Amino acid sequence: MARLVEVTLILGVGFAVLAFGGTEAPSFALVQVLFFGVAAVVLARGRESFLKFTTPWAIAIPTMLTAVVLLQLCPLPSGVVQRLTGREDLTPWANPHLSIEPFSTRTHILILLSCIVAFYFAQMVRKDRDRTMRLIAAFLVLGVLEALYGLVQYLGGWQKIYFYTKQFDLEEATGTYINRNHYAGMLEMILPFSLALLFHEYGKLRRAGSAAAVTIKQFLLRQTLQRLVLCLSIAVVLFAALLFSRSRMGIVAGSASLLVIFSLAGVSRLHGKMGIFLSILFVAISICLAIWIGPGPIVGRFADVQQEFSTSEQSRLSIWRDAQTLVRQDPIFGTGLGTFPVAYTAVQTAFPGQFVNHAHNDYLELAIDLGLPAALILFGPILFILARTVRTFLFAPGLFERSVALGCAGSIVAILLHSLTDFNLYIPANAILFSAILGMAVRPQRLAATGEAS
């Protein structure tokens, strides 16, 4: 059963990323059918065995979020909806919902459930060291494929996704994504694992080197050393693709997560000064590669950042200003998951005459869609998982356990920062990838107690 879950998670995340980031409903529906089908088989085989893979709070939080969205979809008397939301434009004889657009909410609850399944599947995989390593390796292979695809687009001017000719972001690397920012979001979540494995391989190399004296030739032929070089190469390729996506917040968020990883590795007793050296080596190689390719377009993107966040009617700040009105109107129950594009039209002053489909801030948009209490229920545990993951890296006894925690911490930091100015959590592929990483970061209690897979 664990093998089936592992394969399902790898195939689901991979297909979602490769199929335009899961933004095409028919292709992502295949991922949903796969996830829900295997989840049904797992539950049918035994609910008790499933509960061993997780913790009570990791069950309670997704359950509460699902309950909130189901409440938004329940038909209620118009008087009840008026009292709960303060809306005055309801038809008395209708059975309105808390969601102002139930169809959108029904679509998004399926995505939410897919993310919950990915979250639990990753916890099941995480209990076994070999399966965890294979899952991380699959993510790295996926990231490298996307990075190479994006670099070919950027360097060769071949702006196509399979047979589809791109209409937007024609000078950037986007891989199989339509939008460069979401492509960067995927890369910044995978990049930390390449560096985490880099430090992991160094730790193994140091242990092997201290066990017995070896010749230089034997040292260079060690498989661990070869894997260390491979991890470093993968990290450089991923970071180069991130740079040439020219996503400003993607680059900032990715760089910030690298800073967190380097800082943790630097203060760690496990890596010491060599951790600092490996960090400097990675940065130096990445900078040299960027200079060789040409950093001009990247610098140019940051040159006009002031205009993007100006107070004019054509900026993110103006969208956020309008969106705050929606939060004040429905602070408790929200307008319904996935209903921001509809709700925003009532308060829109930014980009007049244009369709604004997202708030370009995941925190703000989820507060509008779900209400402030549900948004806190979602992001509060994520911050808790991040804090516990950092603690795991600093104090866990096992080399492998600490390395996985380091990668998860870097990924979580990256996407939380990027969510300040974009909507990666509304892109299905990135949402289920992030959910899987959160699941990996939740250490099973038995594993934490006994030190398995360390």
C-alpha cells in the first residue's frame, strides 16, 4: 500500500506540473481522479492503519478547512445569509449560499481536497527513509527537467510549451507553466532540497573519510563525492532557471530561502565551516553562470519595481487597497473559496475595464475567500510546521532526518514569502507540491520518538 501511495504522489505532482501547472481543468481532473481513487483504497484497507501515519492536529486542521468550504456551499434561507454576511442584495424567495459563486467554490474544493490527499500521502511516504529519498529524487528530476526546458526557452528563443505557442512572458523561462511567477514558485520549492542533499552527502563523506585513511584516487572515486558534485550541479541549474524566469519576487523568495538554509547550515554542529564553504561555492558558481549568460534582463526587471508597487491604478498596491474592502465586508465567513474574481468586481478601481482574476497576495485572497478565522486556521499551522522543522534540523540526531528538515524549511520559507505578492497557492500544481512538502515536514510521532529513518 505504501508503494502505491508513493507512486501515486510522484505521478500526480509530476503530471500536474508538466500539464501547464494544473491550470487546465481537464488535465488536472486526471490527477484528482488518481488521488481520490487511491485515497479511497487506502481508507478501505483500514482507517486505523492510516491514522498511524499522522497526528491528531494534522487531521483536525484539514477537516476544519473542508467544513468551512462545505458550509459556504450549503443552501441557506436568505434571512440567515443576510444576518451572517450583512448582504442586502439577496432575493427573498431564493436559497442563497455563503459563497457568492457556488460553482467556483465547488471547483476549488476539489483542488483543496487534492491538496489534503497529497498532504497525507507525503506523511505516509515520509515514514520510510528509502521512500522519502525516492520522493525527493523525483521532485529533483522534475525540477531539473523544468529548469532545462526553461533555459532552452530563454537561451534559444523557443517560446513554446509543447506544441502551444506562448502568448505571454515571451522573453522569460517558464518551462511548462504559462506564468513565469508560478514557474519560479515551483523551482523555489524544489531548489532547497538539492542543497539539503548537498549538505547530506557532505556529512556522509566526512563520516566515511574519518573512518579510515584513503588515497586521493580512492577519495575522488567515492560515490558519495560524486553524488555531492551532482547535487551541487542540480542546485546551480535550478537557481539559474529561477534567475532567468525573471520573476522578481521568485528570485527574492528563492534567495531568502537560500539565506535561511546557509544560515542554518553555518550554525549547525553537523556542517560547521564546510557548510559555509559549500554555500559560498554554490553562490560563486551561480553568479558566474548568470554573468556568462548575461544578467542584463534580470537587472532590468528589478529596475521598474517601483512602478509595479506604485499608488497608481495600474499596480498591485491598488488591487490590495480594493481587496481590503472585501475583507471588511465579509470578515468571518468570506465570499466563498475561489470567488475573488467575482467579488472583486463590486469594489474594483484598479485596472479599470480589465478582468482581475487574483489579488496577487495569497494571504489577502484567502482571507477574502474563506474569512479571517479560516485563513488563520490555515496559515497558523503552516508557521508551526516551519518552526518545528527548523527545530528538527537543529536538534534531531540523524543526518538524513536533519537534511530532509532543512529542505522542507527552505521550501516553506520560499513559498510563504512569494505568497506576499502572488497567487502560487491558487495554482493547482504548486498547491499540491507545497502540500506534499508540508506533509514531509510533519514528522510521524513514532518516527520522532524512535529516530527511525535518521
